Amino acid sequence: MSTPTEPQGFDALIHAPIRLRICASLAPVQWAEFAQLRDLLGITDSVLSKHLRQLDAAGYLRAERFSRAGRSRTRLSLSAAGRAAYVGHLAALREITGTTR
């Protein structure tokens, strides 16, 4: 019996539910603030930070720190590589499920 192979573009890093939701949340926007993303996903700071570190280590994320009203903030966006990986992953999921857009 042969082992099934993952379709081209399938990205196991992005496939984890929270990381998939992070990518889906960042894909349609230029950037999102950390707190905004945390609240949208309904997760804690530490859980979001853990998943962001993994995406960042893969080169899928850009983070920019800035100050507003004397408070340090972080805004996040998908890098070009992250956006390409996310789009490729969605295409692979469509292939797996036999659906098209």
C-alpha cells in the first residue's frame, strides 16, 4: 500500500488551526495590531506569541514595533513569502477536498 503524499503547496506549519486563522486574518489586510489580532482570535497573548514566533521563524511574518500615546505596540503582516505560502496552502486544501473557487 502506498503512502499518500501531500499535494504541492500544502504547508504543515500554516495548517495548524491557530496559525491558519492568523494567516487568514492577516491575508486581507495590510497589517493588524497584536492586540487586535489577539482579540479577533479570542486567544491569550502567550498563545498568540508562540504561534507568531513559529510563523516568523519560517519567514512568513513581518512585525513592526512602534509607540502610540507613549505605549509600545506591535503591528503584524504577512511577508511576501508568507502570503505565497498561505495562498499555496489554500490551493492544496481545495485540491484535497476536490473544491474550486
